[in-house]
Amino acid sequence: MREPAGLEFSGVGRAFAVAGRHRQVLTGIDLTVAPGEVIALLGPSGCGKSTLLRLAAGLDAPSAGTVSVDGRPVRGIEPRCAVVFQEPRLLPWRTLFRNVAYGLPRGVTGEPARQEVEHWLRVVGLDAFAQHRPRQLSGGMAQRAALARALARRPGVLLLDEPFAALDALTRLRMQDLLAEVQREAGTTVLLVTHDADEALHLADRIVLLGSGSDAGSGPGSGSGSDDPEAGSVVRLVLPIPGARPRDRGDTTLAELRASLLSELGVNVHGRIQA
Amino acid sequence: MSLTEERTATAAPQKSAPSRVGLRAIGVVLPLLLLGVWQLLATAGVYSPAQLPPPAEVASAFGDLVARGELWHHIAISTQRVLIGFAAGAALGLALGGLVGLSRTANAALSPTVQAIRAVPSLAWVPLLLLWLGVGETPKIVLVAIGAFFPVYTTVSAALSHVDPHLTEVGRAYGRSGLPLVATILFPAATPAILSGLRLGLAQGWLFLVAAELIASSMGLGFLLIDSQNTGRTDVMLLAIVLLAALGKLTDTFLGFAETRLQTARR
Ligand SMILES: Nc1ncnc2c1ncn2[C@@H]1O[C@H](COP(=O)(O)OP(=O)(O)OP(=O)(O)O)[C@@H](O)[C@H]1O
Ligand SMILES: [Mg+2]
């Protein structure tokens, strides 16, 4: 396994020109992720979470500021990062084995490659399915294969864009445990985009909340309200989570954090019975 | 082919579904029926024997031509023209279609011209080809190549430019660009469409072959066709048509076989 890498965003902005109109999505994002740290990225839909992740992967370039991995700026596809998308995106014409092998870094071939692929298939519990085709798998299995493909790249930073969002609740919990386990074993730095506050609280060292900057901190319900479309999203809040990972899902101190997190996200929790 | 297979697969648990062999056998029923109708029409006096000779007469014409050693010659030369012309046209279609499908610049530069050339009806090429290339083998092969080129070109360029952008992004995210991206993502994703383009190209190759041989030829099945018209041999004419159908089907079966092999390998 490659050493976990640090990830740094400094003054990162990204604007798109949509139908000739300038649209600022991200503005002045400053964030330093330590090697081996797990960051959960939360924010309302369309606030630019995926965009930030794509900038880290080198799939997109910032219009302002720099993204760097271990101090070196990202230019083009970043070999020290690996991405898992919301959908598994396996190559349907390849077996599972060859799909995972697709993630191997350039230069890893022959016997070491075979061992590496088998190792990651075992880690995600799919070693019995090596010769299966993606269409023969369930959604959860396919997403596990996608995770194995990313891990086979031996990434310094693992970038996950809502990887479990399309899965059923039980499979999602299992996948979260698997991710926590893999992360502990490999020590990889993880940037996890999610909509799920519980997932973030369970897995992350810190939660980073993206959102419009103009009304930061003005209370519940404001998150989705007076968005200034011209301004772009900023880091609204960085929330360190107490306690060592993996955390107990029933922890009571997390329940309070959860409530404040949800209110930041614009969900009214006061009228609800809390579990 | 895959369609019928899927149908059997889904139908299998219900009632007594026809087996695969059974489904194949159904395909033979219609030709036999047509043969029966042909025989009936020919003997019932609806058409004169000069207009529609019965199947037996066509069979004996077949025997005659085989005995005189002519038939193999016609078949061989036609098949050769199609295969060489198809290989050339398909190769060019793959190359140019690939270029246009992969590069927006190439698409903008080449697409309008190719579309315009495509609009020219096949027969319009014949006089020009004869003028430029003489009366030998070359003009026929070139015409077949022209015929095979366009379906291949069109399907390949369309398939490559419509590859799921999600998969292309996976390729990029995992460090593939340029040729490796084409080889690992774009081409495999487009392969099924490319194969059906090749089949279309082959069929159109046979079409253009007959056009070439009807007009300027002293050998081949197209020549046999026009020659039989001149000599009033309707039996030979029908024989040539039946042979063209059989050969077209045979060569298509080979490509279809490759297609099925590929699909089952991918399943
Ligand atoms: N290539 C692009 N061209 C134009 N606009 C884009 C592009 N990519 C993203 N955007 C815009 O940027 C904004 C943020 O998109 P992004 O996908 O990053 O949001 P998100 O936070 O991931 O949302 P979600 O939670 O729904 O996935 C959206 O308004 C989107 O329309
Ligand atoms: Mg997103």
C-alpha cells in the first residue's frame, strides 16, 4: 500500500459557463486534510460537493486557487487519488477480476497484479465472484467491486462520491463497516461525499459542511433559503467528531451533534421525536 | 440471435417452451412453404414455364452448370470480389468512422463531405469507375468497397461518439487517455454496434456487387443473371437469385456467429 497522502485545497474556486452565463459553484475553499484522515463532505444538493471531489481527482481543474496532494499541485488526472462514483460504473464487458485489475497502477503486471487483485477481491468479500460479469451482481456487490478497483490503485487519497447512496439501508450499513475496516487497514486518507449525517458521524474524523456563505450560522432552516447564486459555496463549518473510529452507532453524544448538523443542513429537528 | 435466446430463457419456466433447435427449425418452415407455392404456381398454369420454371428445372440447370464447371467459377469470382471489396471498404470504414467518432475536429471536417458522397446512388459510380479503372476486377471491387464502407463508417462513428460518458470518465479517472482509453473503454463499449455495422456493410457489399456485375462483367453471378435474361433462360436467372440469397446468408451467418460468440463471452 502506498503511504496515505495529505490533501490541500487553498483558495479553490470553480465557475462554469452555462449557456453563456457565468455560474460560480465554489468560492475560496480552504481545507487541509491530514494523511490518514477521514473527511465527510456534506451540503445541500447542487452545492458543489462532486465538483470539489472531481477537482481533487484531477477530472476537472479549478478556475481559482490550487489543489495539492502531498504538497504537489494536481495537474491532470492525479495518480495518487482513486475515485468511487455514486454508481459502480463497472465495465460490463469485463469480468469482476478484470474490472478490479483496471484499477491497478501502471507497471503492475503478471503475478503481482494477480495477487493484488485477488487480495482486494477478498477484502471486499467477492473472491468467489472473480469470474462473474457486472450484470450478474447485486447493486451492493457491484459497489464493493468498484471500491476494490479504487483500492487496487493503491491511492494515497480515496475519493468517494456518495458511494452508498443507491444502496438499501442494510447494505449501506454493511458497506460503511467495510469502508471503516479497509480504511483502518490501509490507513488511506478518505474524502467522502455523503448526504447521510449518520454515515458522516459514524465514519469521519471531521465533517466539512459546504454551503452558501452569505447566511452562515444564522440558524436552522436558513441553509436552503437565501442562496446567492452569484457567490458560490464556501466551507460553512468544520466539525471535528469526538471519539475514535469506528463509532458506536447508538452513541448519545453523537445524537446531539447529529441534531445540530441536521439543523445546519436545514432540516427542522425540533418538531421531531429524537431516537 | 440473442433475442431468440432471451426469449427461450424467459419462456423456459412456463409451459413446454420450444427448444433452441426447435426455434431454428421454425426458420426452415417459411422457405419450404415458398418452395411449395412456387411449385404450385409453376405447374398450375398461372405463369408460363418461360416466366416461371418449376423448382425442379432450376435444380437441373444447377446440375448442368456444375457439370460444365462454370458455376463454381461464377460463384468463386463473385465471392472473391465481395470479400476483397468488403475487407477494403470495412477497413476504411472502421478507420474513418473511428476518426470521426473519436475526434470532434475530424467530425466537423469530414462528416459533411462523407454524407454528401453517401447520398450518391450506387449505380451512379459505375460509369466513372469504368472510365477510371477499366473493365478488369478493380472497378467491381471498388464498387463493393464503396457499398461496404458507408454502413460501417456510419455505425462505427455513431457508436464511438455515443459511448456512455460515465464509462469514459472511469477510464480517465483511472489514468487512461489517448490510445489506451480507446482500447480499454471506447472500442469495447462500441463493439456490439460495430459488429452489426459490419454485417450491414457485408449485405450492402453483395448489393453493390450485383450492380457492378450486371453492368460490366463477363463472369460472376450478376453476369449470370444478365446473361440468362439475354438468352431467355429463366431457370438460370432464378438459380442466380437463389445462389445470391444463399451466399449472402452464408457470409452473414459467419459474422453473426462471431457476434454471438462475443456476446456470450461477455455475458
Ligand atoms: N460540467 C459542468 N458544467 C456546468 N455546470 C456544472 C458542471 N458540473 C457541475 N455543474 C454545476 O455545478 C453545481 C454543483 O454541482 P455538483 O455536482 O458539484 O453538486 P453536488 O453538491 O455534488 O450535488 P448533489 O448532492 O446533488 O450530487 C450544479 O449546479 C451543477 O449544475
Ligand atoms: Mg454530487
